[in-house]
Amino acid sequence: MGDWFRDPWGWPELDWVVSTRPDFIEARIESTDVRAVSKIDVPKENFGIRPAMVMDPLDRLAYQALVGHLSVPLIGGMHRNAYGWRLPLKGMTPGVYSPGDKQWENYRSYLSRLAGEFEVALKTDIVSCFASIPIDRLIEEIERKVTRASSRPIADNLFARLVNWNRITGRSGIPQRFQASAVLANLYLSQLDEVLDHHSSDVDGDPGKRRSFVRWMDDVWLFGDDAGNLRRAQVEINSALNDLGLHMNSGKTELLEGGQVAVSAREVEHSAIDEELLFGKLLLLRKKRLVTKRLDELVERLVDAKETASRTSIKFATTRMRTYKHFEKVDDFIEVAMRMPQGADALARLFRDAKKTGDMEDWYIDYLGKPWSKVEWAAAQLGTMFPSTGGVGRPIQDEFASILSRGGSSLPMTAVAAQRLAKWNRKEARVVIAEAIKRADNPLHRRVLALAGLEAGCSRTAVTKWLSEFAENAVTLELLQDRSFRKLPLKPDFIGS
């Protein structure tokens, strides 16, 4: 669910290879090369771009295994005020991380507590953190942490992979949106945590343990009682980041005072909205109306902000709207959806659950013809709002067939167009996919086309030929052979069920 690329089949190769063919994993871990990736550009707020990539599934598994094995020396001493991908404070086991949802709740809770105890806060983040981490400096830090001789070959294997990924044009630093990368980023930013700890204060009731700062990956909050002291801390934080080869995001750096502190913190944690909705749910049991005033106000702020709306807040609001079936303001989001590419995946789920997609086919065709759809990741995410089950009009089918016929589309767009067409119009899909295969020179693109072709009824012989042309797809082909070429189950979230 958290990947930038939503694989229609949920990467079934991963579970299968672990349980059935560990020799495939061993071969990948023994090798230090990296396989072909698929580049994707993921939108941030204000039409910024994250230079992300989709990795070969076995490379991803090997990367996770290598970092997981080294995780205790790498982040076992991570500051308790830093949240995200980290090991539990007690009972650490290599590669077994604290659950992400628990970490997020703890982060929100502690942020709220600090906002209630301190009068001043400095908040900031790091510009393109993952892409900016210098690989040579990261390797040096890993070497400093990994001291056991028995772990050196594992570390050296990891170094070779990091160097190879760093050589991919336009994809510097460490790969984004991977568990292993988050662990390495937390290791690298531990030096920033030392600076934050130095400029922070004890928290009432917990002296010497928890301090007056929180960090969620590259998002930083530092609390205090004197604005001058926090501005001085800002200068030293900026200097420390520069020493790490990173840069403070001056556009997102704010000094908050008085009531601004609580207001800004509550925008991150949105606790008041959850409290109101819970109270409203209790009222529903008494046949009264759900209370949504604060949620509606958040939606209005997001709609007004459009391009600059926080992706996290868009996800929060749309998830609550879907959970409580509160769809009164869905049309407000539809009016600005073209201008909110950073939230396209969350909006698609909202439009689908609100039963709006039947009225949005013309809207989507119009959108694809406008400059707003330039960020293809967003166009692909919005395409998933049309469920696999049930029919759609001919224009949508023709548009997806045209996307496949033209070729050159991103992996997310190729995946949604091929999978949806295979469900909506099997006969046409077989023809279009067979032609698209001829232009698919990336193994990951070839994989999704072949699996969609199998879904559409293409022959076992054809699917075997398509996958066999790339050594990287050997595990996918073996999986299909093991299952007698039965169709692979689709992920409910992707198909819209």
C-alpha cells in the first residue's frame, strides 16, 4: 500500500521465492550487480518531483535482507525521539522493525504533547533527503558502525549495490520508498539527532530520557521557550546538514510562537478531527447526525490550497471520508483534482468509494488531454478509480488501448492500462498487449504486460516467450509454471473491489 508503484498482483514473486525457491535469493545476494530499474517521477506538493524508481523484486529482497542483517549495529542506538523505520527500544532483533502505524501514532502523540508544553517551536525539513545523501559518506558511516569481521562481506555487498544504484542517470543518493533505504537514512541522520538533542530541553516527567524534539525521517520539530535560542539552533542545524552534504528547506522552515505552535502541530496529527468523528459515531448510534465540522474545514483548506496541499493531509482527509462514508464534499475535490497530483492515489480511492467514477469518464479523458496530466504517475493513479469489475464506456477503453499502442509510458501507467483493458475487453487486450510487448525493452514493463496478457487469455506459449527474453523475469516465469499458468490473484485495492 505504501509503494509509489502499486503492482496489480502485489509482487507475488516475493512470497513464492522465499517459500519455494530460496536458491533464486541466494544467487541474487551472492551477486553485487543490480538489475534494470524502471524510473518514475512522483509528484510532491506544488508540482515538485521525487525522482523514484521501481526495483527488480529480487534486488529489493536482497537489499532488504542485507540491511536487515546489519540493522542492529546500524540503528540499534537510534535516538528515541526519532520515529519511523527503527528497531524497538527493547528486544531488538535484526530486521524486525517497530510497526509503521505504531510509530506514526507515537510520533503524532509526542508531537501533540510537546506542542502543549512549549511556547516556541522550530519546524523544518531537508531538501530531497534520500536523493541528496552522498553514497561515499553513507558507506563511511556504515563502515564505522559495522565492526564485526563476520559482517564485513555483507557490508561490502551492500556498498556495491549502493554505488551501482547511484550511477543510474537522474537517480542519485539512495533509492526512495524502500524499507532498507529508510533504515540507512535514519542511520545517516543520527548525526543530526545529536545536534537536535544538544539544543533541546528535558520534558516534564521524563528528565534525561525524552527531549523536546521529534524527527520523522526528514521532518524535524524542535521545541523550546525562547525564540532566540531556537533561531540559534536553526543556524547550527543548517550548518550540520551542510556538513552532511544536505540542505535545509528554507521554504518550509518556520518559527512558531504562542498559539501557532498548537495549531501547526494539530495540522500534522489532526487529533481533533478523529476525536470529533469518534464522538459523531457515538451520536449515530442514537440516530443523530455524524459530526464532521472539523473534517469539512480540513477539506475546504485542502481544496483552497490545491497544488500546495499536504499529501499527508489529503490522505488523512480522504481516508476518514471513506471510513465514515462522508461523501458530501467529494465534488469539491473533483473540481480541483487535476491540480492535486500529489494526492492522486488517495483521491482515486475516494472517487471510487463515493461511486463517482461513472460520471467521471469524460472528465478523465479531458484530463489526459491537458497539461495537468504531464505527471504521468498522477494520471495512472487516477485511472485506478475505474474498477476492474463492471463496465466502462468505450472512450476509456480506447484511451487505455492507445496508451499501450503508443508505448513509452511509465510503469504505473502501463500497468493500469494493461490490467484494466484485460478485464474490460479481453479480445482487444490480447491484440494490443501483443503489439506493446514488441516495444517493451524493460523487464519490469515486460512483466506487467505478460501478466496482463495472461489475464486476458493469451496463450501459455506466448507468455513464456515474452518473459523468457529477459533473465530478470525468470522468477516470474518459474512462478507461473509452478502454478500451471493460472491467473494470479489481483490486489483488491488495485482492482477497486
